[in-house]
Amino acid sequence: SITRRSYHEKVLDHYSRPRNVGSMQKNDVDVGTGLVGAPACGDVMKLQIRVDPKSNTISDVKFKTFGCGSAIASSSYLTELVRGMTLEEAGRIKNTEIAQELCLPPVKLHCSMLAEDAIKSAISNYYSKNPHAKPTNLAGT
Ligand code: FES
Ligand code: FES
């Protein structure tokens, strides 16, 4: 069916031409590194963000994924999505958005979860290096 074909096209496009593959110096103070694994299959994803401290936005992003095609496609798509976002915006991304865009089947949902975990982990690593950048809790205001 058409749906099935477009699923393959989007996943295969990101899988065969992954965007933003690479690494950054993890010791740079403006770089946040997330390294996460999927317990279900043992696949591993490393995602790194470079943050512009003035605007608190993601100016660059790189990933390396040792995993299945859906995990590679999820991380590739995620890198395109988060570039230019504020850390707050990027931290709110849900794996279901990624799965929906790539039309992942239910059995592949955990592959997109890896991407959500990776960006959250990269953001929290950045905040641990730059505690002053962490937004104060605005709950109730
Ligand atoms: Fe179709 Fe993986 S891209 S099954
Ligand atoms: Fe485990 Fe895709 S990340 S099968």
C-alpha cells in the first residue's frame, strides 16, 4: 500500500543518508552529550548538542547510533528537528512525534524512544556543565 511504501521511503531515506553523523569534543563546555541504550535490544545512541549560551538554543547537533535502521532514522530525523530549538523546546519532544513522522510500526517504537532519551540526556549533561543555564522552575507562575 501507499502508506507502507511511504513508511519505507522516510525510514530508508534517513537510514541510507543519515544527517549530522559525527562527534563533538565532549569536554567543550558548550557541548552536551547523551549516551543511552535500549534494554530491549542493546542498541546504543550517542547524541551531542552544541548550545548557543546567549539564546539557549541548539546551534549544532551530531549523532552516532549503533543500532537498527529505525534507530538510525530516528536519530537522524531528531537532529534535523532540534537544530535551532531552545533547550526547553527540545526537551519536550516525544518519541511518538518521531515515530509518527517516520511511520514506525509499534514493534519499532522503542527505537524512537532511544532518540527521545538521547536528547533528554544530552540536555541534562549540558545543564550539569552549565548550571546557571538551567531555567528556574516556573510552575505556578
Ligand atoms: Fe521498512 Fe525497515 S525500513 S522494514
Ligand atoms: Fe532496538 Fe531498534 S533500537 S530494534
